[in-house]
Amino acid sequence: MKNLHFLILVFLLPFLITCNSKQSIKHQKPEYALVIHGGAGVILPTDISKEKEKAYFFSLDTALQIGENILKNGGSSLNAVEAVIVFLENDSLFNAGKGAVFTFDGKNELDASVMFGKDKTAGSVAGVTTIKNPIKAARAVMEKSPHVLMVGAGAESFAKEKGIEMVDPSYFFTYERWNSHQKLKKQEVENKDKTDIPVADKKKGTVGCVALDKEGNISAGTSTGGMTNKKYNRVGDSPLIGAGTYADNKSCGISCTGHGEFFIRYTVAKDVAALVEYKNMDIQTAADEVIHQKLGKIGAEGGLVGIDKEGNIVMSFNTPGMYRGYCIPGKRETFIYK
Ligand code: ASP
């Protein structure tokens, strides 16, 4: 009898091992995952000095480390997203917080949003000029108010009330962004641009982050100065939930960057999540469908980063470059060009 059991076990063993390893590969999910972008656009190696390239890689890598430290120690995806974006907002290399682009009138008007995939709560601010870290204000709108989106002076009073650091608008000034603003303004005046759409600064720098924590919660956030020389308090996709940012534990988290007018009309972030949730598409196919097919066909430039509930990461863009990076336990990588 014992021999019979032994024979059955020996016969079944290879079969059992194969089944289990297949299963574990299919369901292999990282304990946590983090992905970031620092804007998509005409970013070419010929346009960036080696020194600047190094600075970008260093910033992206540091941002990932900040987020990873939080996730590794069991922190929430929301805390990771906020900390990463605060770091990128404080870094003048990126078009968010310090380093934001200028409006046609020579101001810096900032937009940011955040969403928590566990309960689909969300918060955003738009057109703010005195909040040092707009992502913190967006989170406060989400957690400390019954609203989702606050704009301009009202958003600033709210942030101040909640003890968020305020700065003089001059804090956001950088020579590099001022010079592109002046250059584009000259071009625009010379070309007597007939449309009200600002001349696009092809080098973008919006920042975004998506994280999946050990509890399986996905969060996404985006922060930007918008598009250079924007007029009339123009607001892009970044502070709009469903357009520039989206997170739902049932599908995925997404943060976008690119020509906001198209991202709003195509509700890009939600569209990717909908393809994942309703069509059962894998996140890479869904993101490529939206970025390369839908937006690609109409010449709308940009990209996105995302993570699905299984921890699969996507970084999809239809421009020559996108500052980006990701990490999962044991692996951290950063990229700039295609
Ligand atoms: N999407 C941003 C906006 O349109 C800009 C960017 O991502 O570069 O405001």
C-alpha cells in the first residue's frame, strides 16, 4: 500500500511542479511597484548636454528611491505618490512647482491632482500661483474637503487654512523657463498666431507618479505648470480626474503628460482604465491603443505611466522622449529617450 502511494506521488510530482510554477508565474505580483514620469516631448540626446542628462537621471532615480523607501516599509501608495511629486516639484528641472513654465502674461499657474484607487476619492487644484507644492493642496482637497477640484484664489485660501506652505509667486521663477517663454512669445507675436492655443513648448516637464502598495492600493498623481504661454487661465488635463490622472484598485492607476487639450477630450487616463476593466485588456495594450492609435492618429503628442492591480507597469509615449522610471523590489530603472 505504502509503495502504491509512493508510486502515485512519483508519477504526479512533475505534473504538480509544472502546474504550480505556471501559476506562480502567471500570478507573480511584486510586493509593491512605482512608476514616474517627468514629461514627454521632443526630448533628443542632441538637445541635452551630458551634464544635464546626468542631472535628469539623478533626479529620476532619487525620486524613485524616495517612493520605494515608503513602499518597502509598508507605507501607503498615497504617501509615496505625494512624496515623489513633492520632490519633483521642488526640482527646477521639471515643469511643476519650482521650474514651472510661464503663462503668456509672465506668471506661473500651477495645476495638480491626486486619486486614491481604494475608494476612488480624488482632489485637485488648478491655476494656483502661491502654493509651494500643489500636490499637497490636491491631497488636502481630497482628504479635508467635500470637493474634488478647487481653482485660483479659493484653492489658495483653502491651502493656507490647512497649513500648507505658501510662497511668493517669485519663488517659481527660473531663467530657463523665462527664456523659453520670451522666445515663444516673440515667435507668437511674429506669426500673429490666429488661434488661441498657445505655441507648444516641445520640451515638456510635467511630473506624475503611480504607486501600488503592499496592501494592494493604487494611487496616482500629476503636477504641472501647464503649457508655456498659455492664456486666459487655461487649464490642461493634469488636474482633471479621468483626463490626466486616474486610479481604481479594480483596474489601474494612470498619470498622463502631453498636449492637455487632447488628453481632456479623449479622457485618456480613464479610457486606459476602462479598456483594462471592461475589455480585460492588459495595461500595455490598453495604453498603446490610446497613446499610439487614438492620439497618434490625430497627431496629439504625449504619454503616460501606469500600474495595474497585478503590479504590471506601463510607460507609453508617442514623442521622441519621456523622462521616466520605475521600480519593483530588486529593480530600479530610469530612461529618457525612446
Ligand atoms: N498636460 C500638460 C498640460 O496640458 C502639459 C504637459 O504634460 O506637458 O497642461
